[in-house]
Amino acid sequence: QNSNFKENEVLSVTLSVQYLFQLDDDEEEEEEEEEEQEDKFDISISVKDPEKIGTNDMNAFQTPLPMFRNKTFTVRRRFSDFLGLYEKLSEKHGPNGFIVPPPPEKSILGMTKVKVGKEDSSSADFVERRRAALERYLQRIVHHPSLLQDPDVREFLEREELPRAVGTQALSGAGFLKMINKATDAVSKMTIKMNESDVWFEEKLQEVESADQQFRKLHVLVESLVVHRKELSLNTASFAKSTAMLGSAEDNTALSRALSQLAEVEDKMEQLHQDQATNDTFNFAELIADYIRLLGSVRGSFDHRMKAWQRWQDAQAALQKKRETEAKLLWANKPDKLQLVKEEIAEWEVKVTQYERDFDRVTATVRKEVVRFDKEKARNFKREIINYLECLLQSQQQLIKYWEAFLPEAKAIA
Amino acid sequence: LKLANMRSVSVDLNHDASLLIDIPDALCERDKVKFTVHTKTTLSSFQKPDFSVPRQHEDFIWLHDTLVETEDYAGLIIPPVPPKPDFESPREKMHKLGEGEATMTKEEYTKMKQELEAEYLAVFKKTVQVHEVFLQRLSSHPILSKDRNFQIFLEYDQDLTVRRKNAKEMFGGFFKNMVKSADEVLISGIKEVDDFFEQEKTFLLDYYSKIKDSTAKAEKMTRSHKNIADDYIHISATLNTLSADDSTYRHCGGYYMSSFVFLQKVEGRVASDQELKLTELLRYYMRDIQAAKDLLYRRARALVDYENSNKALDKARLKSRDIPQAEEHQKQCLQKFDKLSESGKKELTSFKGRRVVAFRKNLIEMAELEIKHAKVSSPIQPRDFYTLIHVYNM
């Protein structure tokens, strides 16, 4: 039954979505209608052919992970389950300096949703975006060597029925967004002025903050590109119709035919533009959104390190105070109080040592995590952009075919 | 902005070597465009065989209006007046760009500026083309090419402004107002005896509304292409900044930026070619059809006059008074109407041919350009974008 999951086995996760339209009885209703209906996701998990992945020098976790070798299994999860998983993981591992991948929220960065005039493509779009984002979220988790070992993750992947996470009602939709924003805000607004002894951290934080800025800018631009692409598609369709009408009104037979053919070409172009808008969205815009969320988590890990530092400093300050009190009490000759203070001093000394060790540990973790993040980011980003551009180029090839088919019709006009 | 040695895309045939006109050159100062109108002729009616004059847009309007207001030409399709050069759109964008300069990187700003300059140039190109075509339509018309004012326009080496003012006082633009208030109801309402004109009327009215619609839709398409091209500029600039700041992106930064620069160039060219070949074509023929409709209107008016003269003659016969005048008037109206009908038929028939030829030429050219652009960007791996930019002459 229990087979060990070797570190070099690759766990792959794919996500399909079943959209349920009935409300669960005890589900608290949020303001926006999208969150009334919880998506249910079927997660297929399979262990792929063992691949050698890069070894890391993390401490090997002793708990064997029971995985069914060479089998696929499926579980069903609600959207709030994903959020619940994130909450658990970030509570547990965040303070230790781990970069916990965040799931998608309801409204990404408060972007206005692109509303297209066509029937249901907007909601189909939304569902697919969410599914793909959740899939990437899980992929990131299972590819993180430490997170994969977490029992909550295993339970999420394996368990037949997940108990409804307590308090996650508040996490769905706007509530979740508020929580995320509050957490990041609270941490960013910390006026911790840290004496940074390590230049590496100072530089990295700068990089992260600047990257965050640029990615947000990029996201706005790519969303604008999507809008314009969809507009182009609509305008092309409407032009196609108009050209067809013109063709039917034309009394020269050959020209009339050529105009109808032109209308057909433009119709095909409309489809190309639609597909391109999809490419823009899924292979570009969504990925930028992912990076923005991830960078938020990276920021978070830096902030947790600062918190650890602050705790250490506070302990040192408290110890200092106690020593001053001790000195005063020595003068004042109050043996009972003195004894108390001496005990407190001992306690604080332990704490100071503990917190210093914690800070060092968190620092080391953050460093490792950031290096790992950078590597992944460099590899993925390039691949993703190339993928996006290749789709664009395919479009162009298709374009040639359409126009080449039209050219003889134009030449046939007499 | 100076435009030298421009080859225009004519929608008309300019085969008659006895009178060749082109606008090889134009100068743009602020809002005023000065066209250099160049004439080469073997006709003895001109003083020189090869000469050029500077002309403004208002001079073209004057010429057009005098032609419209000439009775003798009532049975002809007067080529549509070229629209006023309109630099409003790029100028406004340039203004906005200046305001937003602080929010962009230097490169972004430079590229946007380049794009706007290209847009200026495109507007410029279009306006030269459309003014040139107007003159070429006249020079290739058997009757209009002999017009005295046309000759003055081509030859008179002084400023035409004084002449223009005089002309306005003479005509007062009253006939123009009449034409402008052309009631389509009048055209569609008359009882048509001639099958040819009946068909033409139906056809032109229908075609006009459809081509007007197509023109508007084509304009919207072109605008979308331009928007996308602009988006690519901003995206490439942002990717560039990203790669400059961040060590992990640095090694592929130039590559991303050049990819999007390339895409933007292609998109921009597609937009402008579509504009010139398709939108301009539709726009021009929309105006030309309006000119044809004006001809129908004038003929309809002549028919109404004739019918009224018949009624007047009947009345005169009834009253046994002023019969000879009424008969004479009726005869004249009939003559006028017949002349208009005969001339109109010829004009409308050659108009058909002209339209078909122009559509053929422009549709072929547009298809060829679209293929060229798509081919340039197509069989290539994204990694080759960098070299491609140099090949594509950016």
C-alpha cells in the first residue's frame, strides 16, 4: 500500500473543471454572483516517468509519501478548497521564509474584465482562465520539494472528501482578496528599518520591487492588447458582412464575386484574430498575472525575514531592559524582585539565542528560495514568450494562405 | 514635411499623352499644404509644353465649383472634390504624446514619435493622391479637359486667390446650394421612362448606402490595427526595461524587445496598406457615386422642368395666350433634358468600367501586400527576429 515517493519522480497534475450551478446549502453568499456557484475541479494526478530533477540540498524529509505508482487518480475539489490549502501552507511555511505559490483570486489586480459582446464567451473565458491558473498553482506546489512533503498537500491531492475548511467562506471571492491585500499591505507598511548587513538581500529586494512594477505595467498593456485584438475581430466581422452586402449590390459579375470572396477572407481573418486574442490571454496575460502574484509571495518571504529579525531585536531590547531593571534592583536591595528579574533574564537570554537562530535559518531559506525562484522564472519566462510568439507566427502563415487564395479572384475581375 | 517624387496610386487611367498631369512634390507648413502641379502637354492651347505651378487646396475647390456651376457640364459626372487635408488626428496624438512623455522610456517615446511621423506621412500621401487623381480625371475627360478654368488652374503662374474671390462673388455658390439640397426623393420619385436610368437610379442609390457602410467599417478595422501596433510599442519598451533591471532576464532582453518591435512594424504596415488600398478606394468611390447621383439629380430636375413646361404650354393653349413663348420654352426644356440624358448615359456607362478597373487594381495590390507582409514574418523562428529587423529595413 505504502510506496515511497522518490525525490526524482515527477508528479504531474492536470485539472479539469466541472462547473456546478447549484448552490450548497450552508454556503455563505458573497456579493458578486460569480462566487455563488463554486467551481468543482476534477484533479487527475499521475506519476510520470521518473525524471532526474536537480538535486537540492534540503534536508530530506523522512515521512514517506504514499503515492500510487503508475496510476492516475481523480479527486474533486471546490475553489474554496484551493484557497484553504493556500491559507494552511502560507501559515505554516511562510514565516519560515518559504515562497508559497498563491492561487488565483477572483479579480486579478482589480482589472476590469474584458466584456465582449458575444454570448457566453466571456464566462467560458473566465472558467478556462481559472482552471488553467489553478492547474499552474498546483503544478508549482507539487514541484516544490518541501511543499510536496506537507501532509496538507497530500491530503488535498488524495483524500476522497475534503472537510469543508473552517472559515473559508470568508475566503471565497472578495473576502479572499481582502485578506491577501491586507496581509501584503500590513507587511509592506511595516516600518521596520532593518540594518541590512547582507547586501544581497538589499539588491534582491530592489530587483523584486522593480520587477513587480514592470510586470504590473506589462499586465495593463497586455490586457489592452487583448481588448484591441477583440475589437479588431469584431470590426473585421462587421466589415466582412458589409463587404458581402456590397458584393451583392455590385452589378459587374466578376467584381461581385471578388467582393464576396473578400468578405469570406475577412470572415476567416476574424477567426484568426479571435484565436490570437485567446493566445494573448492565455499565453501572455495570464502568465504575467501569475508572476505578479508570485512576486507578491517573494515580497512576503522578505517581509517574514524582516519580522524574524524584528522579533530577535525586540527580544534583545527586552533583555537589555531586564538587565537595567536588575541593576536598579541591586541598588534598591529588593531580593524577591531581584530573583524574579534574574529568572526573566534567563528566559530572555534563551529567547534571544532562539530568535537569532530562527533569523539565520529564515535568511538561509529565503535565499535558497529566491535563487530557486529566479532559476525557474528565467527558464519559464523565456519559454512562455517564445510559445506566445510562435502562435503569432502560425497566424501569419494562415494569413498567407487566405490571401493567396483570394488573389486569383481579384485578378479575374474584368 | 516635404514629399518629393511621390508616385501616386491612381484610380483612373491617365493614358492620354497629350495632357499629362501629376503632383510630384508637396510641402506641408503647419496646416497649409502646397501642391506642386506639374503639366506635360503637346496641346497648342498651352503656352509651354512642360511647366509647374504651386496650388493650395482652396484652388482645387474653386476649380471644382466652377465646373459644377457650368450649365454645359450638367450632363457630366464632375469628379468629386478632394477632401481637405486633415492632420487633426496625428496632431492630436502628437500633443497627447508630448503630455505623456514623462511616463515613458526614452525609446518608447522615440518609437511612438516615429509612428506618428509615419501617420503624418500617410495622411500627406493620401491627400496628394486624392488631389492628383482629381486633376487626372479632368485631364482624361474629353470635354472637361478643354475647360478654360482648368487650363488657368494648370497654367496661371500667379496666385489664384484673387481669381477665386471674384468667382465666388459671381456665382454666389447658389447652384452649389441647390445641388447640396438634392432631394433623393426627387430622384426616386420621378416617373422614369428610360429603362437604363431606372436601373441606374436603383443601383446607385443602393450601392451608395452600402459603400458608405463599408468605408466606415474599413476605417474601424484600420484603427484597430493601429491600436495593436501601438500596444506592441509599449509592451516592447516595458520588456526592455524589465530586462535591463533584472539580471535573470538580461540575456534575452534584447530578443524580446526586438520581437515586439518587429511585430509592431508589421502590424503598422498592414494598417497603412489596408488604408491606402482598401479604405481609400472605398472612400473615393463613395464620393464618385455621389457625383453620379448629382448627375441623376440634375437630369431629374431637367425632367421636372420639362414636365412643368408642358403644363405651362397646355395652360397657354387653354388661355390662348403666350403660346409661342411657351412652345419655345418647352422645346428648350426638352432639348436640355435630351442632352442630359444622352450625355448622362455615356458618363454612367464609362463610370462603371472605371470603377471595376479601379477595384481590380487595388484589390490585387492589397492582396499582394498582405501576402508580402505575412511572408516576411512567417517561416521564421522567434529567435531569428533580431536579424529579421535588419532585413526588413527597420
